Amino acid sequence: MCRVQPSLDARDNRYVLTLGCPDRRGIIAMIASFVAGLGGSIAEAGYHADPHTGWFFTRQAILASSVPVGLAELQDRFADVATALGPETDWQVHDSGTVKRVVLLVSREQHCLHDLLGRAAAGELPATIEAVVGNHERLGAIARAHDVPFHHVPFVRDPDARATAFAQVAAIVDGYRPDAVVLARFMQVLPPELCRRWAGRAINIHHSFLPSFSGARPYHQAFDRGVKLIGATCHYVTAELDAGPIIEQDVIRIDHSDDPASMVRQGRDIERLVLARGLRWHLEGRVLVHGVKTVVFT
């Protein structure tokens, strides 16, 4: 198998610390003192204090070359700081030099698959796409052209057969130990058990007409209504359909000259961009989830 690996220079590696906890005085000072005590250098830092929830969020990128300890020891040492911040503190540290793993779930539509495979092949994603799983054979040739394994799992309407199909999908996906499971226009509703299993890792993309124009042919519905903006939403998957924490959204303006086919084409363009941004931010540890909302340090 010959997949292009992201270009990662060990000299540029970061230990990325993300943290959320109830806001209080001195959090930034505690983190800065911890890093300074190691002789570390902070290359990038983001902070957000939410006055509505009373929570504090931060993302710190520490130059790995400036720290005289490895990732595991850094995690062990920072655990004492997290404990001092209180039991509700949610944190993690990862090494940006560790290549992440992604599995894509697809159906018939190919625009998001083409885009992500192309970005991965060009080294533009901090990840490798380990596999593509599709409920139709149609997109298999595209995956194989990029030397990415394609797994066909057919779905039928019978509930028992669907449960079996999802169990097969789960076994395939989990076998790759992915950091992200991307529903790249998969067009199937994940069962609640898989939503829980892949919580914080399953990412979906769809048009932003919901809830106004749900169901079939949403662009035709929007055309009939005369909308002037179309867009896309990238979010984490939860058991509540299309209601997970939002990672990224964007819109483009259309006018009276756009027919449904033109709207669909432009909608696909914005879906590609929004999904690529959302996936990259997830892989780079820029997305902190708190309840039904996110803090995204771009």
C-alpha cells in the first residue's frame, strides 16, 4: 500500500495541551508556570472564558524540542496540575508528530470522498486515510485509485439486516483504531450504540437548510422558497439526528439566476471546504466540546 504520509518535521513537533474546567483565577499562571518549570516554550496559545457557563478553555502548543521529557512523562506531570484545578477538569496532551488515522464512510455521492482523498494524498491533512467503507460499490474504484482499502457493506431496509450491516461496519472501522470516523455523505443514520462508541470521533457533513428543508431534494425545496444563502454544517455525531456539537459552518450567496442544479453544485463546493476544515481542526486538537457546544481554536 502506498499512501502519502503528511509532511511532519520532528523539529516542529508540538505537545498540544487542551483543557476545560470551571473558571477561576490563576489558571493561566498555573499552566505557564508548569511549562516554564520544564524549560518549555509555548509556540501557540488560545484562551476562552465563557461568562454564560462559567467555564474556561485553553489550547497550548508547546515545542516538543524545548521540553526535556517525553509525552508520557509530560502527561504524568501535568496530571498534578489538573488535579489542583479540580475534579471537573477535562484535559489531554497529544503529540502533533503522531500521524492520526481516519476512516471514511460513504454512499453514492463522491465529492467529499474525492476532496479528502486528494488532500490526504497531497499531505495536506495531519492524518492518513486508512480505509473507506461504503454501502454501495460505486465509490470503490475511487478509493482503490488512491491505494486505500475499500470495504463494501450493503444495507437493506429490513431492520435485522441493517443491524447486522452496522455491526459489520463497526468491526471494520474499529479494526483501524481511527482518530476520526468521517461520514462523508454516508446517508445512513448511525445507531445510538455506535454514536456512543464513536462519541467525539464521528464527524458528519450536511447542508445547512435544516430544519427548514429536511427530507428529499432539499435544494429544490430551497429553490422553490427563493433562499439567498446556502451553506454546510460539520458536526460531531450524536444519537439526536443532526444535532451534535457544531465544529464548522459556512455559507455562500446565491441569487435569482441560480437553478436547483447550480445550487447543488455550489452546495457541494461548500460541503467540501467545511468538512475539510472541521476534520483538520479535530485532528489538530483545536476543538473542545462542552455539552452541545464547541470551542474551536483556529
